Amino acid sequence: MASAPSDPPPARRLPTAIKIVIAGGFGAGKTTLVGAVSETPPLRTEESLTDRGLGVDDTAGVEGKDATTVALDFGRISITPELVLYLFGTPGQERFWFMWDELSLGALGAVVLADTRRLADCFPAIDYFERRGTPFIVAVNCFEGARRYDLDEVHLALNVGPAIPIVLCDARDRESGRDVLITLVEHAQRSRLASR
């Protein structure tokens, strides 16, 4: 006796892929954040800092930094089986800002990583995403030895609107970085709904 034909297996649904930009000042921890959360080996385009950068790169406050991103950092993290984030870390120095337009094209939103030792370094990234109308959050990277600020103080110092989330993070910690990305995705979704 022939067996009844079986139903075909349900079609496997591909996860939703979302592009996220990680921006901020030189030495704020962008490469570290992408590397900490990426479930695949991250792509890095770092080069050693040399004497040629003296007078060009301001290393005050990040004197121990010995390499810099010259193009981008790239990583991937699955938030759920249905949601995958592709992370594009920007270079922090002004001479590489021309790349931000390409890296930001099609992004759902951005994380502006801030270092309270050099808080003004994140202003260009904040200005950039405000001008473009790109939803963003600010993640204050809690470096050892850096002064701990109250989030209200950081909000005031950065002069961003009350709707912009500001969170504390440790760029070295996978869970902390994941929480930052989830905060951004939720904020971007709220921003898109509010603009309809």
C-alpha cells in the first residue's frame, strides 16, 4: 500500500537583516564594541599609529592607543533567530569622515559611542546623524579611571533632545554591547512609528 504524500516542509524564513552604524570619536571603543559582540570573527581595518600622525591625531586621554581604524570595522550578531544586525564601525579621525556617508547608507540607526574623558569627540557624530535624520542613541563607554557621570549630566553636556536615549556600557562586554544594540533597534522603531 502506498503511503500518503507528506506535506512539504514549511519554508524556512530568512532572518531580517538590519544595518547598524557604530560611530564616535577617536579611541572611544568602536572597534572593541564590534569585536566584543560579533558572533563571527570581525573584519578590522586597523593600522598602527606612527610618528607621522603626531600633530594630526589627538591622543590626549588615549595615550596607550597604538592602532586606528582606517576604513571600517564589520561584525554580525543575531539578536533573535529572526533578527540579525550587521555592524559597521566608522573610523573616528576627521581625515576619514568622508567614509561615513557610504557606511551609513541604508542603516536603520547608529550608536554614538562616547568617552567621558573626551566627550567633545562625539559631537561630530551626533551632528552628523541629527543632520541626516538617522535615529541614534549615545552609549557612554565606561573606561577604567574615567569620571562617572550621571546620565542627566551627559544629556545636558551633549545637548541632545530628551528623546535620545543615553545608556552606560562596557564596550568590552558582549552582553553590555548587545543591550546597547537592542536599545538602538527599539529607539529606531519608535522613531519610525512616530514619524508616520
